[in-house]
Amino acid sequence: MHYPIAIEIGDEQHACSVVVPDLPGCFSAGDSFDEAIANAREAIEGHLESLSEHGDPIPTATAIQQHLKHPDFAGWVWATVEIDMTPYLGKSHKINVTLPDLLIKRIDSTVAKHGDYKSRSGFLARAALHELERHAQ
């Protein structure tokens, strides 16, 4: 999921401030623009971990366009931070899924080439999250 972040550019005396509008209470900062984005990722992951541990719902990211006209962020720079949501979705359950043989082979080939999926299940989970995110907007 891609969470929009608003970045208020700092100067020699002030750090760059970061707010994650879709996650109330989630904010960060950094001495440089790049550090602010890296720190935003850590803040988002920590926030989601806390929500997950308490059994609270995980807010869905909204499109940046929905935040652009918000007066609190006038003059801020926008970016997105991609977060792998699977660690925050709760306990895994085994299910039976029926798929065509050639589709399974394509999935397995992609998983073998791209280790970030880790497994066929990881690939399918990410694909499902992508579709759910696409339809939520």
C-alpha cells in the first residue's frame, strides 16, 4: 500500500517535518528530505504495528489528490511511501484456492525471480491487497 506523506521542507535550523494524513497521530522528521522519507517509513511501520497489536483496524491509504486541497498542508511537498501490509493483517490461515495450471506456473516463476514475494502465498496476498487498494479509491 502507498501511504501519502506531506513533507514540510526545513532549513539550516529546522528539520523537514512529515505527516501521514491517513494515519492520525503518525508523524516524523528528518534533517534532510531523504532522511525524512526514510524516517516516515519507520514511523508508518511502527504505527501500523501498534494498531495491529491492539486489534485496531488498519486505515486504508487514500490518493494524494484527496489531500492536496487541505489547507493545513499548503506549500508542503507530497510523496508516497510503499508499505508491505501483510505483517499487519493478523494471523495467517490456510485456504484452498483453485487456479489454472499455467497461471500457477507464471506465479511461481515470478516468485522465483523476485525474492521479495518470499512464496506463492506472499505473491497472492500482495496481489489481493493491490486489487483491494485499487477498488477502495
